[in-house]
Amino acid sequence: MRRHFHLFLVLALLAPALAVAALTAQPAGAQADAGTVLAANRIDINNIHFDFLKRSATADELARYENSLGRRFTEQELSARVLGSSEAFENANKNLRRWINTVSREVAGRSTTRAEFRELRRLHNQTDGKPRDKRRAVATKVLQDNAYDPDGFAVTRLNVKRRDSGAIRWVTIDVNGPVLIDQLEVQVHIDGEAITGSVEIRNNGQTIRLRPDHTTTAWGNTLVSVLAGPNRTFRADVEQTVQRSDQALFPDIRVVAYYGNHITPVLGVLGETGPVQAAARVKAAAAPFSEPGRPAVGAFEMIVTVAQGSAGADGNYSHPSNIDDLRPWIDVAREEGLYVILDIQPGRSDFFTESVRYRELLLEPHVGLALDPEWRMGPTQRPGQTVGSVTAAEVNQVSEWLSDLVIQNDLPEKMFIVHQFQTRMIKNREDLIDRPGLATIIHADGFGGRAIKLQTYGILQVQEPFWNGFKLFIDEDTNIFRPADVLNFTTVPVPDLITYQ
């Protein structure tokens, strides 16, 4: 569901007296007037005054906030202003020790320890500025140390995705509670610039995606605030520094992969040669898929954990590859400017267990991950006797781990692929989460004639923030699609990833 927003406007979550209809008439990109900003702040300001001073903010205080806040402060910063106020200090009889203990009890539910008090007193004495600045510094530290959140509604992750030019493609905000589009206000500032545009809700209301309505390459300190209602207002904030570019893959390139196992040709075309010859072949296969402004790049999609008909020593009906055996393929791909996709067929194991085996390879910037639910067996199932399946929850567990790996190691965006040729193969697919640092692809497998392949692809296709993959079977497909045919698909999306098996 999508709708155009000015991100400073207050939507239906606030009282009718705020005249929502009049506010939404402002042109996209315009600055909200001070009264609108103050109205959006009033609930937060009054709640925090009630929490810490047991009263609402006065008219004079609201007037001062009107000139200084502009909703560009988080809940913690608003709390620090109130806790560090002269009134809060006077309520503690102007005694620094008593005031610090009061702040700690309000935020953490207890007095400070001796060590904590000494540290906070030192911070107070070393902070430059007026007495209120010193108190705000102390209050801020107590709030941050205790992860203070008055309503429990929080932003759990922020991702700013960019094009190669550096222009922001979208801002993704994950929150820890569901929201509805008509109960939502979002504000995004990057280095002081307000980012406005269309907003859509995904992941059962827990993911908010903003697409800017103007071209911007803003980067640096980023502040996001989300207001949700309607009966009670909850506010979630996050503040972090975002980089100039996260090196997004799509839609700037298209990837063409050869699929198979590095040891045997039985499992796909990739195993017919060594890595050097395979690199030359996949480059040749990718070339016809290049278009002006969107080059095609080759890839190896390597089955690294292989499903098998026998239980094996661990009873998992799958066999993981030796890391040292995979290294030559990883190295050749890097030298030739190709990607590598590690494909998992877990048998009776699970995707997370098998994926983490290859962590050291996934730390390589050109190596991504693919999950093949066809080979995800239940506790009594055997590969080849039934088509397996996976839950969205298990896929999300893997994607969260892989996303953290990308972010914590400052890696470029990775391909994260889930194969599918039947709808039942991914249970609750609508619950799949788009993760920062990952280009998540639903890959439409299945062989046969052109009509049935297009029909299957049409049923399984996805829209942004996810991407589409399409498999071509060299031996099994009837009248296999040529590159020009694929690039001229009209009833289904032109795929972002094409794999030859």
C-alpha cells in the first residue's frame, strides 16, 4: 500500500483539531510551518513533562520549543532537556548528588552506585557551558546507558539504499511494532536535509519504506522519527551516521550465472570445466544480456552443501563442501570480475546451520548466498522423494545473520536468493523481510515449455524491495528462451538474475 506523504505533516493519528486536511495540502518538499511542527511535538513534550516533572508543559515552554525543537530531537534528547532543567534541579534542593540519584531513579528505577556517581559527577564538572548544559550531559548519559524508551516503540534498524550515483533510492525503517499507513507520521533528516516522498508499509506493518520525491545524495548524521497511533501516540527514534553509498547491485546491473557443483557435471553446467574455463563461458553467456545503462555481470552459483540420497555420517542427507576446495573458484571469480553465489541444499539440516559453515567465504565482497527449499527436508523426508519447503521465519533468520555480517564488516551489498517453483515451497512468503545490505531475490525455477515457465514465473514474481530471478535449463527446457526473448518479456518482469543450469 503506497501513498504520497510530506514527512513533516501530522496524519490522522492526532486530534481532528489539528486540521489534517489543511496540512496535507502543502506541496511536497515544502517546510512545515512552526505551528504544525509544534502540534506534532506537543504530545511528546507533555508526556515527558508528566513523566519527570508531574505536570504538562506551560504555554511559555511550548513557545520556546516552537523555536528550538522542530521535531529534530529524539525522545532521549527531549527527556534530557526536561531532566536537566532548572526546575528538576530545584526539586532536588539544588543538590548535585540528590539530583543525579533522582535522574537515575526516574530512568533506571534505582539510585546510582558510588562508581556511577563519581563518573557522572566528573562528566558534569568537565562539560563546558552553562549549568543546564552540564546537567543535560549527565542526563543524556544516564538515558543512553539505560536505553531509555518511554513507550517501548522503537526503530530497530535503519537502512539508506543508494544508486551508483550516490542518489538515495529509498530509506527503510524497521520498527518493533506494527503500524498502519493512516496512523503514521515519518520524519527523516539526513545532515539537516528533510527527506520527503512516498511511503509504503511492508512486513505486516513493521517495515516502513520511504522513496524520495526529489534527488538527493545527502549523507552523514541521520535522524528518523516515527509517530504511530491513533488512540495513544507512540514515538520511535533512531539516530546514526549513514555513508555516501552502500554499493547497491540492482537495478544498475543484471547478473547471469552458471549453476552447478564444482566437482561433478551431473548437477549442472558449472561442473563441466574448471574455474578458469567456467569464467570464460559465463562471461560469454552474460554478454547478450547487457543493455545500455545496465551491464550484465557473470556469476558462479555453486552448490556447496549438496543434498544426497543417503543419510551420511551425521544423518542429515546432505554433504557440505570443503572450504579449501571452493577457494580456487572464489579467487578466479574475483580476478575475472565475477560474482559467486553459494547455494545451500540442506537435506534434514537447516539453512542457518549450513550457511554459517561458509562465513569466511561470505566475508568476501563478491560472494552471496542462495537457499534452495526444494532440498529442505523434514525429519522423516528424503531428498529426491518429495519437494521440500521452508518457513519465512527460517529464511529471515538467515537473512538477519547475513545482513549483520555485511554491515559489521562494511561489505558491499550481497545477493541473497531463495529458489522457488511451487508456492508452497516458501511458507508465509509475505512475511519475508528485506534486510539492509542484501539484494533479496526470489528465483523462479522449474523447467518445461515456454508457456508453463512464464505462467510459473508470473505467479512467483515479486516487486521491490525484492528482485526477480529466472532459471533456464539447457537440456530440460523445450525451445529454451534466448537472451533477446528474456529481455523482451512483457507479461512478466525482465529478471534481475538469470541462471543457466
